[in-house]
Amino acid sequence: MITRTLVALVCAGLLLLSGGRSHAADPPAAETPAPAASSDARDIDVEALREQMRKIGEIIREAIQSATEDAADSANGGLGGLAPKSNEHNVRAIYGPDGPTVRSVKALLDYRLVLLGNPRLKAGQVYEKDGWIVTEVVTAKEEALVARYLVNKTSGSWVPQR
């Protein structure tokens, strides 16, 4: 740091002594300050900024929608947002190649209850009725009904019933 300062002072002194006629006393490139950030509005990529703002808006909307769905599920006695959110694109990824079946829904419910971490809850009956799969969450001791879901066999979506 001291060496750089001395070099700059020596160069400035040489420049003064020469009356500004020589360029040999220019400070080294390392001492040249970086250009200041431009405040000129013409340098801003408005389209890129607009695209970034659009993406941020989508992320915020998705987060709000997800939080609203989770709150509605919890209010309906649901699994605290642990019921899978599925759509046509990921039904096979969630349930396997056959889509929602009694067996895959039971396995998924057992897994979700383990994630929930409440040892007083367990999967109850899981059966097919009127084109839907009905699944129940019950208490571990008395097997009292806590929640009932209808699972759409096409979309894989869970609809709370109780």
C-alpha cells in the first residue's frame, strides 16, 4: 500500500516537474481507478429487467398459491400441506406407471404420515368407490377417523372430505 502511494506521488511529481509535457509519468494501469457505474438510462437493458420482474412475479404468485392451498388443507383437517400437489405432468412420477391405485395411494399416505411425524396418526382404510380412491387417516390407538380424502384417479389430486 505504501509502495503504491509512493509510486503515485513520484509520478505526480515527475508530471509537475515536466510541466505536463511527458506521458512517461502516467500512473501504472493498476493505479487507474475502475470506471464509475453509469447512471445513463440508455445503458439499462429494459427487456432483461422486464423479464426478471416477470419471473419474480411468477415465483411470488406460486408461493402465495401454495401457501393458500396449504392453509386451506390444514383448516380442513388435512395433513398440514403434506397431501401431494399433483397435475397431469407428474401423476406417474408420484404414483407410478399405473397412476393412482389403492396400493400406491396407501403407500403414499403412509409415507406422508411418517413425514408429518405424529406417531398418534396412521393410515386407515383405503378403497375404491365411484371412480375415486377413498383414504382415511385415523388415530393409532382408537382408530377414530381424523381425516378422509378422495383421490382423483385421473389427476391424482387429493380432495379433503373431513
